[in-house]
Amino acid sequence: MGLASIANVPSDDPESLSKWAFSHMQHHRDIIQRIKNIYGISLPEYTLDPIDPDNPLIFDQHQIMHNGMNSVLGIAGDDLSVVNWGNSGERTVWIYLNMIEHLQVNTLLGV
């Protein structure tokens, strides 16, 4: 799944959010599979799609997934567990920080 799909900040409309969430989840699945193939490490997969930005548990589970991949690959990540998704500024910063980590992983793994 291309990184450009998760670099775009989804708007408030359900279709935009759905497209972003699908691409984001697929990239996580690709990362998990690649780490298993290269390192023999099975990382946990949580359901991030469909996304419910009003449920903070999804951001906690997302953070667990980032902690796992970052640990294996030696990436210093950010805290992505807290965001006010309804605030477009916070959402934009969160998407950027998330994207930077996905980009680092992509560079290291060729995902």
C-alpha cells in the first residue's frame, strides 16, 4: 500500500476517513508481515479499520503496534496514543507524526 494514501489528512467526511483508515491498516499489515519474514518476529495486529476516532482505545492499540515495529527497527517514535481527532490542527500533526514513522519503516523494510 502506498505511503501517499496515508500522508493525506482525512477530512471529517466518512468516505475520506474510511479510505485513509483502510490504507493505513493495510500498511500496518504489510509492516507486520515484512518484520515476520525478515526477523521472524510476530507483532500484534489490532483492528484499526474501520476507525472510530471517538474511541481512545483504537489509538492505544495503534500505539502498541508502533511500539512493536519501532522496537524491532530501532526507531525513536512519538506518542501517537493521544489526539483530539475533531481538532483539525491536532489531526494534521498526528497524521504527520504517524507518517514519519511509516516512512522510516518503509525505508528500512522496503514496504
